[in-house]
Amino acid sequence: MSGLLSYHYHDAWAAGPQENSTDAENISPSKFFAQFDSPWKSYNTQSQSSSLRIQHAIKFAHFLWKYDPTYQQAIQRVVSYFLTDIEFFDPTYQGTLKDEDIRGYRELLENQLNLKHVLQQLLLNYCVYGNVIVSLLPPLRRMLQCPSCAMIHPIGVITSPENKVFNFKYHVSSVRFEATCSVCGKRSFWRVSDVKDDFHRNARVSIYDLRHFIIQCDPFTDKRVYTWYIPPWIKRSIEQNDSLTLASAPMSILQAISKDKCYTFNSDTVLHLREPDLVGMQTGGWGIPQAMYCYGASRYMFNLRKMNEILTEDYLLPLRLISPRQEKMANPAVGIGPSHDLADFNRHVRAAVSGHRKDPGVISTIPFPIEYQVAGTPGNELVSHELLLQGEDMQLNAIGVPPQLYRGDLNLQTAPMAARLFESHWQHMVEAANTFLRWVSRKVADELGWKPLGLRLARPKIADNMDQLMLMMQLMPQGKISDQSVLQRLGLEAAEERRRRTDDEIQEIERDLEVQTEADKRVAGTSAMRQAVDEQRAMASGGGQMPQAGAPPAEGSAVPPAADPVAEIMARIEAFGNPDTPAPITEQYQVAQEAAAIFAFLPEVEKRAKLREVDHINKPLADLIRSQMDEVHAQHKQQAQAHGEQMMQQQGGAPPQ
């Protein structure tokens, strides 16, 4: 072939010489017609137009979502995989968040905006259309005022069909609200006053239909201007004086409808998320839907389904024929020959078939010999399920969904690696969701004057490495990593867990106080009773006087030590909290005995507080102290019983049996 070789699509891979080539006459016709056609000239590539408008791509994506169950379920499972919990963090990374800051955002986003449901819709539209346009407009409350008597009413009161006294009418061309005042009785055009409504109760995220948008994109600054073709159904509802639409539509949109013009959004009023494209694809600021990249696989799958449907309808049950048997008989009057009328035969056969369909157990009789034939091949021999599975795998791989994930049969040995690869493939969708969350957080902070918070989706947990999680749990007590990192991997929030732990401790202290108060009451009653008994005995025996309260201790009595034994034993226990210098078992056992002798007679609240401190210092030592305290209590109980028996014997009584 003479001349320069062109690498254009049609020239580089076409079969045989080109039309204007000088080598065409040097090739024999048999050799020319024996050439195979270009591999790029398949039915799929030729059916797809090279100059496709974004409206056509969106329409095709909508069609594929509506009529292809495999594509629909695959996209839904991808969105469900990445739709995890929403995490709150400090975007400046300069401090920790307070519970009251997170509580306000959580209440607004979950209860009012229903952000989980909005995220699901947003990601579905993003994956199907490759684009999504949303807005978070502050809610407004429209009030109408009579120009004569200055009476003010909400627009819902005036436009309500129940209040016929106002006789409301909206003029589309002049953007005027006409009504009859219920106070002064004059009919006039009322003044319009729009005030901001309660953001907490009426804020809402709107997702727009992409088919009604035009994007003007600056190729140098990537700045975009979004123009909205107001849908016809909105115009019709306003022309019909729909009360809900007139109460919520901004005045700028009503003015655009009155002039039959489009509506251009202000900067940062709407958020446009789109799928990334290759450099050189002139999309005009739009994202290419994923459906266009799997066009060939989807078309192939639809052909397989179509052929399968035809085979199922036409060949699943072969054509069954019943005919009279042609044979020579001794008596020609009994058999059926070519000269006989077949109307009687058809009547008998149809009656037998009808009776069998009504009652399969019926026994039919036919006075003629018959033949039964089957025409065609059974459908199960023609339909190949391997082709359907192969086409389904091709389509799922074109979308970017592993067939194992779609069918739910991920192998345990390869699940972590496959899941990591799957997550990396769809990272752009996660980033789009996080961009939307950051945009919503900024809008809420600007509207309500709150502290800006960072919002993001938590990582999916299906590919988590359990060995790594166990290592993090071992490093957490040593202070190498924070509690929040481990709790996030477990699906918990550090702030919420701290609050719950504080509540548990408060409830435990309250229970300890109740127990201690009840114990003090019982001990006080027992001590007073014993003191009264001792005084009566002393007066009856006539011996000595009772010591007065506040008298100095007698000579030889034990003087309490000046040092605090609890503080001393806690200081010794803290020495066992260093893991680098382990103490001998014998020394720990001795300290546990001394601590048990001291803690056993402390008040209940103080005793539990000290044991919790020992738990944080050395958990095995705390368990040993508890066991020693049980022995101290048992010994004290035995001594009390022995002392009681001795007192009874001294008074001449018999010990209890």
C-alpha cells in the first residue's frame, strides 16, 4: 500500500485495501473476498453512535436500570456495600469533638434530613447516570398581606379550598396573588413576604432530574453554570393554582415561569457530582454513565435473554400431533381411509383432549386407530444456561461488580484481597459521597451558626483483617494507639462509649451509697441496742460508771497511728503496675493479705473505689485481694460466733445448738 499509513480507526484495522488505494487492481477478486471483516465492526460497536448526546446517554441508562434486573441488582448491591455509618471528626484536626456538638448534628441529619436514605438515592443516581445534582435550599414561609387593612395570613390559609371567602387566584404572567380580604372585604393583589422557616423542621435535600439541565463549563477554570429547564408538570401545577407548589416555590422561579425562561442557579447553590473521565473526552462538564461503558455486554445479554424467551415460548413443549393411523383393515367400513370424512374423527379426538384437561384421570375412548407424533426439539435441549452465565459475567465485569459478590459466594480465602480490590475500584463513589457530606455539613454550619464538623462514611467491615484488629486491641492498653481507633474498627464511637461508661459508674456509686446508707442504719440500731443493754447491766450490778463520751483514752489503750494505712498500702500497690519490673509472687501475696486486712473494714463505697483503682493498676493483684478479703470476712465471722458463745457461757446460758 503506497503512501503514509494512517492509524485512524477506519484505516488501521479495516480488512483489505482501502477504496482509493492503488494496490486494489493488483489483488485478485478471490483473494480480496476471502479476507475476514474487521474485528471492530461488530454489531455492538456499529449500533452505538459515535456522536451521542448526554440526554441520550441518560435515557439509555434509565432504560437499562428499568428493564435489566441483573444491572439493577448489581448497582444496588454496590451501593449497599459502601453505605455504612456516618463518622464525625474535627476537620481542623486541632482538638477533640464534644458530645453536644455531635448530638446536634446527629439529630438534624438523622431525624430531619434522613441522610442515610438521601445518600442511598444519591449514590444510586450517581452510579446509574454518572451524574447527580442536589441542592439544600433553606425553607421559606410565604405570607400574604392585604394592602387595604394590612391583614397578614399564611399563603396556605388563603389558597386552601376550604376558605372560599378569599376566592384566591394566582396570575402567572404578572406573578400576582389576588384574593378577597375576609376583614375589609376588598379584592386586590396582596403583598408577598417570604421569611425563613425553621431549618430544623423543614430543611430538605432535593435531587434534580438531569434531563432538565444544561451545563456551561469553562475549560480553563473548570467553573460551571447550571441552567434548569423548569419541568412542564411544575408549570402546570402553578397554572392550576396548586397551593403546595405556590407556597414553596421561590419567587425567582415564579418569575422565570412567568417569562417562560430557564432558571440559572447561583454559585454553590447546587452540588454536581460526576464520574471521572479520561482526558480528551469532551463531555461538556458531564460524567459518562457507567451504562455506556457496558453497552456491548448489555446488548449481548439482552440478545441472549430474547433468544431464551423465544425458545421458551416456542420450543419448551414441542408440537404434539394426533392423526388417524393409515393401515389396511379386513373390513373397510370400520377403518378410516382416504375417502372417509375426518370431521367425526376430529370431534372424537378433541373431546378426548378436552376431557383429559378437565380431569387427567378420565379414560377416553376413540373408535378409530390413531398415531401420536412430536414435531420439534424440547426447549431444554436448545437453551444453554452456560451462555446466560457467561453473558451475565461479562456484563457484571463491565459494570465493575465481581460476579462472586453479586451471587454472594465469595471464597473465604480470597475474600479480603478481592474486597480490597473491589473497594479500590469504587473509591470514586465513596469520595463523591464524602464530598456531599462535607457540603451538607458546611451548609448546615453556615445556616445555623454551628461549629463546622467533618462527615465521612466509615470503611466497610467485610474486608477487615482480624489479626490486625487483635493487634490493635493489644496495643491499646499500652497507650500506643487511641481508644477511638479501635472502637471505630468495632463499629463503636468513643464519645458515646465514654458517656455510657460514666453513666454506669454513676449508677454503681448510687447503688453503693444506697447499700452503705442501709448498712449504717442497721449498724447504728444494733450499736444503740447494745449500748442500752450494757448500761442496764452496769446499773443492775452496781459496778462502776460508764465512760463519758469524749473522754480521753485510758492508760495502756491503743493509740491509732498518725499515718493513713490505706494510702500506704495503695502506694505499695502502685509499685506493681510497672510491667517492666515484675514483682515476685510471694511479695504480691503478702501485699494482697495486708491490703485485704485494711480494705475489708472500709465503708462499702470507699472499698469499691479502691478496688477499681487496683483493677487499673494490676488486675491479677486485685483479684487476689478480693479472694483474701473473702477469707478475712470468713475469719471475722467465725471469731464473732466464738465470742458470742463465750459470752453466753459466762452468763450461764447454753451455746446455741
